[in-house]
Amino acid sequence: MHPVPCFVLVLLAVGASEFCCAGPLHAQCKVEWYFGIPCRVVYESLVSQINKWRTMAGCTMGGQKCLYKLQSASVHFIAAKHTTPFQRYVDDINFRLVSYHFFTSCHVSAMSISETWYAIKDHGTNYCNIYNLIEGSGLTEARGYNEVTSDFLCTQRSSANCTVY
């Protein structure tokens, strides 16, 4: 039998305490959004916002509403990346769009996950990655807007400050 290195035991203990009480073991966020508007409108709004915030211009006054990069897009799925402006951490983002109520409403499952393998806490950055796009595109004002998530699904969501992250 081989002894387990101490750092592995510490990582397991930290991970177990995270799972027990605070949510994901890795910095990430999963959110469900509902809109009373067609998915095509949601899709166009999100793709437009991602493209609008592709340069550093959105971060000149602080915050992280910049450095988004569209990877692929269809009316049913959007993949993008977000790079934090100062530390240059990269997060993978995706939105899955599903129509309902005879194509008059849209359910969006969104996910942001840190590419940094050791990231545990993120101050709500992964939440802000996707929420900022929803808010920036005006979708928080859309008819039927509703958000469903929790700290268990979304690292440090309840303490997120999206004007900073």
C-alpha cells in the first residue's frame, strides 16, 4: 500500500467541505432563464452582446464587460469564452435555447465554467459572465423574464457583484 501525499489529503478535505456546504467543487455557474419572447430574439440579442463586448473597451471604467469571444452560434446553442481583463483567466460559456408555448417563449440553460483546473472560489465571476450578457442585451427587461439558480448550482452567486466581475 502506498502512502497518500499530504497535499492530496488537504485537497480532498477542502473539496469535501465545499461539496458539503457551498456547492460545486470547481468554480462554475448554471442558470435557467425563462423569457416570454421567441428564442430567435434571445439568440440575436446574446450574439450581438457577445460581439459588442469582444474588445477591452467595455472594461475601461472597471468591471469585466469585455473580452468575450464567440466560438459558435446557432439559434439553439451559443458557445463563447470570457477572459478576465487583468488576470487573464478564461471561462467557457454556453447557452442552450429551447422554444416552448408554440415558439412564443424561450427557455435558456446557461453555463459558465472556469478553465483554470484549481479554481474553487470565484467571487461570483462565472455567474456574472452570463448574467452580464443577459442584462447588457436588455433581456432582463423582456416579457416573462425569470431566473432560476442557487449557490449550489452557481459558485458564490449570492455574493456576486457584477459591476466588479
